[in-house]
Amino acid sequence: MERNNNIERIIVRYLQNNITEDEMRLLMSWLNEDPANKEMFFQIKKVHDLNNTDTYPTTEYINESWERIAHKISDVSENTGEAESNSAGSRKRWMLSIGKYAAVAILCIGLTLGVQAFLESYKPVVYTAIDTESGPRMSHITLPDGTRVMLNASSKINYSTKYGSSLREVYLDGEAFFDVVKNPKIPFVVKTSKQRIEVLGTTFNVLDYASDDYAITTLVSGSVKMQAIGKDGNYKEMHFLKPNQQAFVDKNTDKIILSSVKIDLSKAWVNKIYHFNNEPLAFILQRLEKIYGVKIAIENAKIKDVRYTGTFELNLPIDQVIDIINYDKQFSCVIKDDKITIQ
């Protein structure tokens, strides 16, 4: 019954163009389970389309809909045959078939009579969106339940008006540090383009820009469980992180690498400092693009994988930061407006 109620709500959200990616996957799975599901869906859609054109179903239309379903029940009965009627198992299958079509008929006619009132009473979910500008700046956010979020540059987060009452779910594109208020009854969930992270009460950092091929989740305290979203759109194996652990998700290979890290928040972006330890230049420059809102092109492919270690304050100009990285003059840099070319 609960699953059917969820499907009904998802169908309504689809008709109102307010369906989420996860809900769309559930809807497609349900439609492919049985041809009867598809038939019911399209009958509901037909009623909805009539409602939107101010053309409401007549009694004649309702009767015709019932006759079509009743005719299918009759076909099932005839195809069952006398031979099968002596088998208890066959009778059960026959009754299930009739029940399925009867349920379809009842739901379709019920929706025909009440869809307008149902749709009018259904309140679409409204999302609050927070978007930080590019450049070395960040936003401090307190969610309705008291959970604190620090949002890095060029990052976006949104959550619905239902947040806190029945769910605690946010959608992130970018980087954010979360200090989650503990609530065992309602887990806190972060969804991104590459992963789903669930916690009860903890502090952790998520780096996941939709435009990047990777995502990094770092746990400071507490515990989290996370699942990556594969190239096929499905969730992969569940992973549990412990404090001072980091999960690296590779979007291209669907691989997840868990590693132990030494976390020093005094050298973290939340304190306006960027520290990189033995990281490839291409990765470092990709981070700088997000922080400073610039485009950086590496024309010299040989230096992409050269690794660097360093620390700088986020209030420094980008040219000074690149000078810090390029202390041994391994490359040259050309800056023009918001584009930087590494040669």
C-alpha cells in the first residue's frame, strides 16, 4: 500500500513537471514491471490532459473506460479455460489477474472523478536555493534544524520546504562543509551528481562539482555511509567511512578509493586556506578555477601530472598563488582577463 501511495505521488509530480531524478527512476522501473502499469499511467495522463484543456470527462467517457476494462476481465476469464479451473493454483492466478484489472479500473475511474480536486489540493514542493559567487568567498548557512553548512566558492545547495519535518535532504553542486545536528529518527542526506551520503550527526566535507570527473568525501567526526552513482545511473555498493577517512569517486571508471588522511582544519578552506599535499598540477589548477572563477588551460601536457605540495591563503590574488606553485619555474603563465594559460 505504501509503495502504491508513493507511485501515485510520483505520477502527480511527473504531470506537474516537478519530478526529481530519483523519482523518475522509480517511475520508469514501475512502468516496466507490468503492461497494466503503463495502461493505468496513460489513462491518468489522459484525464490530466483533459483537465488542463478545461475539457472535463463526461459520464459517457467514464462508462466507456469501465467497459474497456471489463472487457479485458472477460478476456482473461475466457482464456483461463475449463482445464485450468480444476487447479487451485490456476484459479488463484485467474483471480489475481481479475483483481489487477479491477484495481486499474477503480483507480482510473476514481481519478477521473476526483483528479481536479486532487491536483488542486496537492502542494508542489518549493526549494530554497543558495548559490555562492565565484572568487575566494564562501557562505555560512544554518538549516531549519540547526545544521550548519559552509559553502565554498562557485557552489550551490538547495533544500525543500519539507526539510526538517519529515526529511533532511539537501542537493549540492560544489563543495561544502557540514556540521550536522544529530537526529536518529531523520537521517541527514546529501545528494550530488555522483553520490548519495547519509549521516545522523557528524562533521564532514563534500567536494563534488557536477562539471568535474571526480568527487571527494572527507569525514572529520562521526560516521557516514555513502553510495556512488554509476555511469548507468544506479547506486553502487554502500561504503561506511570512519573519522579521518576519505572516499574518492572516479566518475569515468566508477571506482571508489577509500584512504586514511590526516585532517588539519587549520589548513582547510573553511579557514580561508588552501593546502595541497603531493597533488598533480591538473587537479590543483582545477580547484583554483572554482575558487577564483577563472578558466585555466594547460597547453603543456607534460606538466599535468607533476605533483606539488604547498599552502596559501585564499585572499591572495591568483597570479601570486600560481607563483607559489611555480617556485621552481617549471612552466610559464599567461593571464588575460579571466583566462589563464599554462605553457
